[in-house]
Amino acid sequence: MDGLNKLRLTGFVLLFLASTGAALPQVSDRALALHRDSLVFDAHVHVVDRQFYHGGDMGQRVDDGQFDLVRAKEGGLDAMFFSLFVTEQYYPARLETKQTLRLIDAAYEQLAKNKDKIELALNASDVERITQSGKIAAFMDLEGGFDLDGDLAVLRNLYRLGLRSFQLPAHNWANNFADSCCAPAKWHGLNDRGRAVIHEANRLGMVINISHGSDETISQAIDVSSDPILATHHGLRSFNDIPRTMPDDLLRKLAE
Ligand SMILES: [Zn+2]
């Protein structure tokens, strides 16, 4: 089985595990062996909010919440999107960029505290090097608005700070360049600024995540981007008919 197929299969396993809730699932020896043999990449982990708001160290095992590095390692996690989450409360006073910078600082603090367990990855070959050393590879990723206006200079500076992936809409709100799933349409997808953000992300080598985008945003982003784009956390509309989920035709378009 090649690496990509392993990754696809593991994605399904992770989706399955996530859907089963908190109780530990019983898995067969064969499934466990496959899991252990795979490169396991979790593409959406809200990592530093807990430490940002409540303090603490992600390298310490905790008995509540969904994530710490000890349990991640025991669970066989090899790589992850180290997702920073700027919540809607920061948008009205236009503090989203400031909060993004604070969370990046918190991320670096946690990475420094745990440099024996996890390391920032900036490209694909970093993932191979870091996982071969026995550590978890972390790509810094942003959920929520990096800047509601989509300022390309801000985006470039976030890239320089190590950010390699971001979500196009501002979580469940529209921003000034892309519509969200869950707010009234402002642009019917992307406007010129949104297309410029995508072109700049492509040029820099940043991964665009369209989870939380409206159907129009998702479809247009796939058309505009010269690189593949991701939907890292998305349900299917055929199972749950709400705007936050992915209709089958868009899922096919994304896969193509
Ligand atoms: Zn999300």
C-alpha cells in the first residue's frame, strides 16, 4: 500500500473513531496493526486554546478534554495540523489579527516546552524528518479570521511566523472576502480580494482549508486555487442536511 492510500485509509479510521464518542472503541488486531503501520495525520486539532485561556502544558497528561501530547503519542499520532482558533468574539472590535499573533506566541511557547515530543514542520520533508525522529510533526494552521479584510501583507507575515495553512472564511461568520457556511451571503462566494488571498497562498505554499465555507465559497475556491485545497473537518449533507455540511457534488469536485 503506498503512502497516500495509507493516509486515505487512516483518514477513514480517524473519522470512524471520532464518530464513536468518548468510549474507547474495540478494534481488531489487524486494524490496530494497520493504524500503527500508517502515517497518522490529524488535520484539525484545537491545540493551544486550553493553555491560552487556562494555562498548563500540553505535554502533561490530563484526564479531561480531548488532547494532550502524551495521549496523542499513545494513540499513534504522527503529524497534525496544530490549529489555532480565533473565535468570533474577537471580530467586532477588529482584534482578530492581534489574537492570531497571541496564539502563535502561545504555540511557540508550547512547542518549546515540549521539544522532546513535537516539532514545527514547515514543509513535507520536515514531516518525514520529524516523524522518523519519533516526534510528532506539527503544521501551524489557523481557524477563524487572520484578518477580516484579507490583507496580503498580514498573510505574508503570518507565513514568515510559520503558519502554513488557514481557513478561508472567518469560522462561522463571513469576512470581507469570503462567505461562510453559517451567515448570510455577502459576496456569493469570493470577491476579488478572496481570489487574491488564494493566489497569494498558492504562491507562498500555504494550504487553503475550506471547512466552514459556504457552498459557493467552496466551489469557487476549488476553481481559483492552483493547488489542491482541503476540507479538514466536514460532515456530509447526505447524512445531515444543514449548511455546514458538504453536498456530494462538491465533495466530488474537491476530490477531482
Ligand atoms: Zn471548525
